[in-house]
Amino acid sequence: MFPAYNPNSTSSHFCTGMMFKEGKQFKSTIRKYSMCCRREFKIFKNELNRVRVKCIASKKCKW
């Protein structure tokens, strides 16, 4: 079972496989994380049960 994202948490960390309530919540979290970490991410077109994100700031980025 995957951990669920807690929007009330003070931590900005999340992990692979974490469950979000909806795609909008995930995208909002990615945008906040992007500003916090100063990395640029590209959010690709949604699929029914997943949202793909790729780091475009650096080739060394593990995203």
C-alpha cells in the first residue's frame, strides 16, 4: 500500500508511489516543490491514473 499525501504536513517531501487525492493536488504540490528547490519541471499530459513529470533544469536531475 502506498502512503497518502498529507496537504497539512509542514514537510514538502514526497516519494514515488505516494497517493494524491486528485491530479490538481499533485500538480500544485509539484509547483510548490519546484519553487522550493529551484528546479524547473515539465508536467506532461495526464493519463487516467497518472501524471508524468520531468525535471528539465539539468541532465543530472534524477526526475
